[in-house]
Amino acid sequence: MNEEISKIMVCIDGSEASIKTARKALEIAKKHKAEVIAIYISFIPHYLRRLPQYDWEGLREYDVEQMKIWLDDIVKQAKNYDIQFKTLVKETTSSVVKEIIKSAEEEKIGLIVVGSTGKSKLDRMLVGSVAQGVVTNAKCSVLLVR
């Protein structure tokens, strides 16, 4: 990873693995003096989106609050390292991978850091579907954290 990296995107889902991934992104950002953007994609299937009884704006606010809780220690660590850090919460009705890729392009990201999660032995040997999709389709470099 010798290229100049000025912006790093880290994918967050609230799992311990994604928090570990965020810590790795901070280490890299500190070394490269890069900005870090943490992204959470809220997947809401299209058929649910059409139901009028749900408060979709309330759900978005909930997602933003959850991300703040998940990233509390990471944000403090970023401040200690003097790293510019921001969060993005996006919604999709179709593909989490496509939304990550699109957001990375919009933000002009040089490196996407994504975790590979799994609980069983078989899962640990395989790369998760979101991670695989990002690795396969991203136009920038991708670091897979295990």
C-alpha cells in the first residue's frame, strides 16, 4: 500500500468485527494523515418502504444515533490521533454493496476498509457477501480485515 491515501472509508454495521475494522482504518489514517469516513448502510426492502405506517425518518434518526453509540470510542481515538473523522448513514432498497461503491466514488475515497465477519468455522473461511461485493466492484483499493 504505497500509494498516497488521503481519504479512507470504513464500513460499519455495529458488530465487534466492524469496530475492529474501524480501529484498523484509524491506524492507517494516522500513518497517511488521511481523513476517515465511516459509513453505515440501512437496508430497507422496497416493499417495506411503501408501507405508510412506518416512520422512515424516525428510523433514519435511530440509525444515526446507533452509529454514534457504536463509534463513540473510535471518534475519541480519532480526536486523539488528530484525524478528521465523519460518519455517513445512507439508505438503500436494493444493494448495500452498490451504495458503498457509489458513496466511495462520490467521496473520492482512496481506500475502503471492510471487515469479513463470520461466526462458524465455515463462515470464517469465507468472505462475507458485502465484503466480497466491495472487493470485486470497488474502483479504489480495498483492505479486508479479518
